[in-house]
Amino acid sequence: MLRPQGSPARPTGGGQISMIQTAIALSELGVKACLIEGEPSILSSYAGTLESYKLGRTRSFLRDTIGVMRTAMKTRCDSVYAFSDYFPESVVPSFLVALITRKSLFVNVTNTAYRAADGRRFLGLLRSRFQSGPEIGSVLAFAIFHASRRLACRFGTCFVANRYMGSYAKSRLHARRTIVVGAGVEKFWYERTGAETSFDCVYSGRFDPSKRVPILIRAWQIVVNKKPDARLLLIGESGTELPLVKRLVGDLGLTSNVVFAGYVNDRRVLANMVMSAKVFVFPSVMEGFGLVIAEAMAAGLPCVLSDVEPLREVFGESAILVTPDEPSAFAGAILGLLLDEVKRLEYSAQSVALARSFTWDSVGKKVFAGLSEPSV
């Protein structure tokens, strides 16, 4: 299982956590899951639970492929599993090694971030990339990644978190075999500490354009106009829009109403911070599943989400879905929960009930069934 590469300073993310928990679930079913990862290691807290191999700090497609090839030969593995189609360093070596060694290939199709590219023929995509002006090395890396990704999804088996991603993999990536495996929530998310709620709302995630955090900030200005003491906690540190968000908070006069917590590497500390809020809000418009939402639900938080198809499929019956990119819609939904405790408790109960259906044991069994079935 080749994990996505995290930032040296911020190695742990949803994809990595999902990979670790799936590997643990497979191990409990008798499958020897060997994780291949770069530096720094994210497995220190799982010592003795999982077997891992390091690729080293100097990374390239060639070096990674050679490293994965050596590991595949050493472990005599039956299959190669790229845990995210989003990361070149996960897809390219996995595809090449599976191709060369004739091992079964499995790819986790995680989101629709490459929708624009996936809707184009490869040669046309490559031509437009070349004409945009990047150096030849960048164009070559781009070509290798997208060619490997498309071929891996077409000739391997695609694991997806929900029906929407399965449909995407078939229609956009021409996947011949998709298996819906879902996702899970770690048990400590249900362990409410009884700590006082210090915040009205919390957001946890990256500050990328697709996450729409500026929309949340503009919505928060409306909330504060109605509830001047309202406090919003933002958890996370990575993403190109973080400076923009911080500047917007200042421009709108919200510095006393918005707290930037930065990145939280300790998962239990993260859970306690999420539990310190009354409502979880997530304006993202591009998700494959939304693991942070499932975790917030397990913590008992009502959730306000963008009404986009993947989130509607997974969480629609237990969350409040609002029109994407509409600050007033988010503000109205948030205020409706903050000012009505009965409503908030009702959605809290629904959140926990839905979250209990997301278990890594179930994911492990579905992945195991997929690994065990002959490819067609």
C-alpha cells in the first residue's frame, strides 16, 4: 500500500489516516499489509501494529518506482495498492511496478480534483499544458502522472467511498471495475470529554480554493451581526488561501470572533478541539467522501454543509445542506442551530447515529473482498 506523501512538517491527513486504518483492518483479517512511505514517517504511534518500508527523503518517480519494486520483490506481495489517485507519488510508482511485475493493481479514487483534466483527451490535455509555458520537465512529469493515473484506473480495480465516486471513476476515468468500500471513524471520536463548549462553530481542513473558507468568513460576519459574541474556530494550516482568509478576517473586523488554531497533529487533541464547538461547518464544494464530517458527526456536532452531490449522498439525511457559495445561506443555517437548542440536539443525535454506520472494520471487509475477487 503506497501512501500519499505528506508535507515534511504536516505529514498526516485524511488520506493517510484512511490508509492506516484500512491496513489495520486488513491485518485483523489475516492480510499482511505492508505500507510504503517516504519521510517523515507517520507510523510512530502505530509501532508494532503495521509493517512499513521507507523510500527515503530524496524523491522522484524513478527512485520511488525502484524502491517500490524492491519492496514488492522482498515481500513477495500479491497486489499493489495506490491509496490515492490524487498524488503522483502514489499513483505512478504503483502503476509502473504493477505493470512490470504483473501484480494486481488497486487504486483508491478519492476525489474529483482533476475533473477538468479528466474530461479531455490525453493528447489535447498534454498540448494545452505544453502551450501554457511550463518547462519541459514539468510537462513530462504532468504527462507521466496523468497517463499512469488513467491507465491505472482503467486496467486496475478502483476502490471508492460512495456511489458518486464510483460513477465518476467509470464515466471520467473509464474504470472497468469499481467497488464501493465507504470510510470509517476512529472510536475515540465518540468519547466526549464533557469539556465546556468554547466555540459556536468549528471548521477543520485545508485552506484551498475548493474548501471555500472565505465563504465561511463572510457568513460569519452575518452571524456576528446577529450574535456579537459568536466565536469560530478554524483548524488547519496548509493551503494557498490561508493568507487570504487571515486578511479577510481582519478586513471584516472579525479578529475577536475568529480563532486560527493551526495544524493539530495529535488526533485525540484534534477530536477534543472539535468537541469544543456547538456546530461543525464545512463549505467545501469538492469532496469524495468527507472524512472530517463523519468525525465531527461522531463527536456529536450538527453539521452545515454545501449541497453538493457526494455530501448529499453520504450525509444528506443527517446534516443541513445549503446552497454552495452563498454566505447568507450558511449564516442562516448556522444561526438556526445556535439559537435553537432543541433543533441543535436533534441534529446532534442524528449525527451520532449516522456516524456509527461508518466503521473501519466494514471498510476492511469490503477491501478484503475486492482483493480476493479475481479481476475480470
